Amino acid sequence: MPKRWVGADVLTRGRAKWQALPGASYALAGGTLGAVFCASGIFADMEFRRWTGSDPSLVATFSSTLMHALALTSPFVVGRIFLEIGRHQMAMREQLQRTAEGESRVREQALHDPMTGLFNRTYLVSNLEEGLATGEWRRRGAFLFMFDLNDFKHVNDTFGHRAGDVVLTTVAARLREACKGDDFAVRLGGDEFTIVHFSEEWACSPARFAEELIAAIGQDIPFDGLVLNVGTSIGISRIGVDANNWSDVIIAADLALYEAKQESVSAYRLFTPSLRQTRESAAAAEVQMKRGLDRDEFELHYQPIYGTKSGAIRSFEALVRWNHPERGLVPPSEFIPLAETSGFIVQLGRRVLRDACRAAADWPKPIGVAVNLSAVQFKDLRLVHHVREAIEESGLAPGRLDLEITESVLLEHSPRLLKTIEELRALGVRITMDDFGTGFSSLNNLRRIRFDRIKIDRCFTRELTAEDSDAEIVRTIVRLSRTLKMETVLEGVETEHQLEFARSEGMTEVQGFLYAKPMRASEIAGYLDQRRIEPDAALSA
């Protein structure tokens, strides 16, 4: 094999360095143009000298004038000029390229979620508008799947936000894998996602696709040696069928999602027109409730709670009623769920607390009042302030106010909840667990939260006999509460037999129609006089 000439490597490296210079090609072109200019000037002068009879030789022509010597610099001068032009043009090209890349990144970021890399709401709305305007998505059988993650808040609160981020990114990856063809996934925000799915093109019914999503999302998620698991609820709407504009399409899917979330496990629901009618009725009722609060249509009725040993009144439970101008007296079972869903319960609960404290302040001491607190009210950061304000404004002794909370409140295992309950206790009020045994009872709840008393739900009272299982459950609750130094209240007492059972088992208090139905505040004074029942002396101790 012949040896390579060493100078070839030098030339190759030199050529590479030259080509790497910014504007090198422009400099070469300028130098060439300058050389042509210089040579053409000499040759033209040689021809002119030949025509005039002078010596036309190259040496004679070159030495005849200083201009030819100066012309020798033209390749360098023109090359330099072209070099600067080239550099400037390249700088402009690079700047334009950087600008274009920056704009592309901005457009990309404007249409994508930074955490998961999925498309965002802006992208979804833009494409929904286009798909609906052309009618193409309806022809292609497009569905909007809207879902959020069950128990995601629990993951964040228990394992931290880093665990939450891992869950979100993992779920996003699984959604991306689930998409077929032109399907695309979107993160709306928080733990809310959507997928636009073209079912007809893949012969996959929306129900089947929803089941695939539930299975994919429900798979275990590894995190720092632990295994996390979240479920999902899915609402489905038909694009261009259930609604004809992007906003209503999303609302339809959201209505179906709300229906799916009523299930205790991962589930999906397809939108039906009745869901919209239900939402519209609920919205109208919400407006009426807010108007009713301003017009003092809500009123409190009070049901007495008696001591089992003394037979004397210990307190009254405040029960809110809606005196509707057209429907008459509306029971709480018909409007409380809506008030909780809409958040109106916070405003209503504040009024109930204030009115109950004012009424109780006029009763013979030490008769107290029990007020129910909704789980939604515990999300109000000013709950403790409102309780303190109601006590101070009414002049009611804190020990005469009993706040009843249901077990659903305790589903939120957060430090903030425990702190709120402790702050309420610090005011001097009593705390009762209401409807014990019907929800998510846990011995851990009784261990980590100090309750003053437990209210045993009326469902255990209806068929109460000495030998049945309900009676044994009640006995167990009473023994437990006695061990934990808590009082017990049996709700729904309507017969002498039930009252006798409560006394024999050592329950502290009873409440029910056997004594009285709920009454207005104006009727309490007359009720006390008529029954001639003195307040329970045990409360004064």
C-alpha cells in the first residue's frame, strides 16, 4: 500500500479549518472576484499598449503605472469585504434560526403540559373547535373521555407531592400508550385528564375503551420501594352529538364524570340528556337556596336530648329546615346534599351556628345545643373563627355548644383536619361523632381524635331487641365508649322498650320521637313549662 503524502493531511486540515471560518465561502468568492479584476485590468492595459505601439509585455505593462501594483491588493480587499458580508449574513441567519426555534418552543410549550408532556387545555379547545366546525369528528365517531384520579389527594397527603408527581407522569405515559391513531391525551390540570378517541376507526366501543383505561390506570405504580395505586372515574360524551360547541362537550363529559364518581370503585358513565336536566335543576335550586338564605327562609327546629338516668333535658339538636315559599317545609335530606356539593353549606352552616347559639343562650342553664358540621365546612379555613365568633356574639358558654361531625369528615387523614378539631376543643366546645357505625368507622379514628361523646345511628335502634345482632353491636359500642371515657347517645328512640334498653346498657343520653319531634325555637319555652322538666343536674357539675 503506497505511503500517504504527509502534506495531504496538512492540506486537508487546513481546508477544514478554512471551511469552518464564518463567511469563508464569501471570502473565497470575494478574493476570486478581486483576482479577476486585477488580472483583467493588466490584460486590458496590455492590449491597449499593443494598440498604441508601446511594449505590451507583462513586465512593461505592470511597471508602467502604480495602479497595477495597487490592483494586486484587490483580491484581499474584496475578499475581506465579502468575508464581513458573509459573517453578517451568517449571524443574521443564525439569529433568525434561533428566533424560529424559540418561537417553536414557545408554541410547543403553549400547547403542552410541562410536567407530563401531554397536550393541554388550549390544544384541546382549539382542536375541538375545528373538529366541530367541520363536522369531521362527528363523522369519525369521536368521543371525549374525561377523568380524574381517585385517592390522588390521599397519595399527596400521605407520601408527599413527589409521589403525586410520579403518579401523574406514570398515568400520563399510560394514557399516551392507550391512544390509537389520531387519538390524543390531554392534561387539564391537577389530576384531571381527557382523551379524544375515534371509536369507529378502531372498532372499539367507548365502553370497552373506558374499561381499558381503567385497567391501565389501575396498575401498580412503584415509588421508593413502595407500591402506589390509584383508580379513576370516567365521564364520556359524544363530540358533535351530545353537544355542538366545545364548552358544552366538556360540560357533558363532566356531568357524566360526576355521575361516575358516585360509585365507590373505578367506574365510567356515558352522558345522557337527563344528566343535563339534573344539573340544570340543581343549579336552579342552588340559586333558590342562596336567595332563600337572604330572605330568612331557612329556620332551625330543635329536638331534645334526654339523660337516660335523670330523664331531664341535657341539650337540643339544631336541625335546619327550608321553608320554601312554594314547596313548604323542605326536609334537609332534599337540600343538604346539594348544599354540600355546591359549597353553599359553608354559608348556610355559618348561619345555623350563629342562630343556634343565640337561641341556646336564652335557654335555662346548663341546657346546651348540638350543631352538625359538614365535611365541607372543615375545608373552610375560617371555621374555628366562625365558631368563636358565634359563641362570643351570643354570650353562650362554650361548654354548652356541642359540634357533631360525621365519620366522612375523618376520611381526610390530614394534619390540618386534626389541627382544626384540636383548635375547636381549645375553645371549650364539645365534639361528638355523629351516626357512629354507619360510615367509615375506625378504631384508629377514636384513638387519634378525642371525642366527648358518640351518637349511635338510628339504624341500630329500629329493630332493637335484647337478642339480635344490632343489640350486640350497640353493647360493643357502649363498652368501647366507656373505656375511652366517652358518653353515648342512642338516636331514634321511639318506644319504651328502646328507652329501657338504653338505660339497662348504661347509655348516657337518648333522642327520638318518644319524647318529642323537632320544634321551633319559639316553642321550646312552652315545651319546658308544659313538661316541667328541669335541666339535667349532671351538666352543672
